Amino acid sequence: MSDYTLRQHDLRGHRPRTRTRQPSPDKPLPQATHHNAGSTDGSNSPVAAPPPPARRPTRARGQGRIELLAAARRITPRDRWIIRMLHEHTVLTTTQLARLGFASLRAAQLRLRTLHTLHVVDRWQPFLTSGSAPMHHVLGPLGVRILAAEEGIDLAQLGYRRDRALAHTHRLTLAHDVGVNTFFTDLATHPHLTLTAWWSAGRCGRYFGHHAHPDGYATLRTRDPRGARPAGRATHNNTSRPEGGAVGEWEFFLEYDTGTEPHPKLAAKLAHYQRLAAATGIATPLLIWITRPRREPNARHALAGAHSRLAHPHLVPVFTATPQPSGHPDDRTPAGHVWLPLHPAHTPGRIGRRSLTELATSPVSARRGDPRDPRRSDPATLQSPLATRGTIDLPAPLPHPSWDWPTTRRGTRRPSPPDHASGATPPHLRATGAEPARRPW
């Protein structure tokens, strides 16, 4: 065998390995190019290839149906009540939900954590300089799907957007909104009061927004401590009362003042409530809760001046209150003896601060406008939310779940509030029929 043949044989058995060229960290990677054969100048110059289109993250087809099917065996009637409460009042804390619908705080924490895991609710914990804030809850994606399925409507008809719901985490009015819900929670959980209706600020704006923008509306039922029906008592809700008359029924609008508005702006709201009373013919009392005790004297002075300048001040009965640090623990809540009439000389009864039980049985809180008054406009001009932006306004949920309370560790049963099954229709809307039919549960 010749030397040339041996050399070729050795090269076949020992071929060199190909090495992959590693790019230098200082030099950018070469981009894929293609030749522009259709250029106008006839050149065949390379052109950088366009980047691939970004793929949008999409959910698997039928994932929402699977979640609804999986939640069917895990969602309880109380969970459905929580969904409706969050849809109505937007933000509720763990403490508020525990007081309204649970036997203990720990039971509420465990159940709300489960609902958060199922994406029924979304929750977060605001920052505090000292201590820790309770968990704040808003309606989640699965919760709104369950609500829409119960009502037999589309998600768009509920007017729900998750970005708007999550925007409450950084909203400057979060403390104000939570304070309003705490106000009504204190009334709903008081043993001598029964909250038969609780409207959020959003619902009040949809119905009364062209006249006034209250922070809330409520009707309550209380038992007269004197045990007798006061003479001349008119009932706003036009509902039947048992013989003996030991029940007082009352309705009111709420203005929750945190001290962020100047006194003239707060006093200017009385003219708006006068227009609403003239339009409906009903003098609904206005409760102004002032969170800072030192602010109340100056606020009352501004309110008294604006109230005296009204054309018909009797259409707007005003009561102010502030937490009383000394005295009975109830005096730190709106259910205690904290309410002071704006004009005590014109209000019959004892001198000093009063409770809502006394106000509900007072004749001054039930004055109505004269239906024959020419200044009274047609009640049909009140806005109906059923025809706004294609959304459906659901009935306001009851402040308490409508079933028996579970047995506590001590063996006692917490009684459920009576007369909550039918709810209460405000007299402002009863004549127009704008309130949708309430559901039995």
C-alpha cells in the first residue's frame, strides 16, 4: 500500500470534530436577514426580519365553565350572600363580614381564605404605620360569574370590571368607604336595632344623583323603650305595625365626614337634600357623622347658617354626631346617645344627645312634604337605574344572611334579624315602581 493510500485511510478514521462558535459577550447576536428581491432600486440588500408577534395569554377554553362546576358543591348560601354584599358595597373587611354573618372572627377568616383560594373574592391588606390592618375584600372573577349565573344575565349587564375593583387598593377614599360600611355595621349588629335596608353610595347616586349624593341610605326598626306608640307618628315605609305600637320605623340619609372637606362645602349639601325632599314630598332626616370630635362645633355652626338660609328648612331635619370617648361603650358608635339635633329648640323631647331609638319614635323625624305643594316635582323624574348604560341594578342585599345562625361553642343560638325576608322599598321609589322585585332569599 502506497503512502498516499495510507494517508487517506488515516484521515477517514480521524476526522476533526466541528466546534460551535460561541458569540462574544461584547458583540450583539446577528439577526436573521432576508434579501429584498423586490426593491425599487434593483438592489438585493439584506433587510432585518420582523420580530415574531407576541402571543396574548389566554385561558383554556371552557376554564370558566369548569370553575363554575367545581364551585357548585363548595359555595354555601352564606357565600352567595357575601358575593352580593361585595357587589353592593364594593369593599368589606374581615371584621365587618364576621360581625354581620359569622359566629366568630376565626370562622370568618377561615372561610374568606377559602373563598380567596377559589377566586371568589380578591383581598389585600393596606399598609399601616403601626399595627396591622384587617383584610379588605372585593368581588373576584369567579364570584361575579356566580352572581351572573344566579340572575341569568351576562357579565356585561352587571357592570363589573376587575381593574376597577382592584383599583380600590390605592384609592384615596378607601378609609372613607370602609368607615361608611363600619357605620352601618354598628347599626346592623346592635341588639335593639334592626336594619331593614342598607343602600351603598353607588346605589344612592344612581337613584338620587341628580339631586344629592349621600354616602348611604338605610331604614331601621327599633323598639320604643317607653313601650307606647307616640301620637302623631307617621311611618315613611307605609308598612303595617303591630297593635300596641312598640315599634319605631325610621329612614335616613348619611353624610360621613372625615374632615377632608371645608365647612362651607359640607354646609352647601343641605340645599341638595332640600331639592330631593321637594321632588319626592318626603322630609327624610339627614345624619351627619363627624369622625373628629373637635370638628363638630365649627361644623354645626356652618350647618346652622346654611340651614337657616334654606327656603323650606323643615324639609331637611339634620342631626349631627361624633364619637364620645367617655361614657358608655355604645356612645362611641352611632347606636348610642350621640345624636344632637341641629336646632334643639325646635325638636321636642329631652335636652342633650339622643339615641337612634329616641329619634325613630320622635314625631319630628317623620314630617312629610305637602303633596299639593307646587314646588314638588313629578316623582317620575327620579332616575331609574334599570335603563342606564345597559346594566341591570340588582336588589340591595339584606344586611344579614336569611337563615338561622349556627350554634356557638356555648350552645346558644344567635337569633337572626326578623322581618328581613321582604326587605324595604324606599318611599322615594315606591310611587315610580323603579325598584326591581326582590328575590325570596
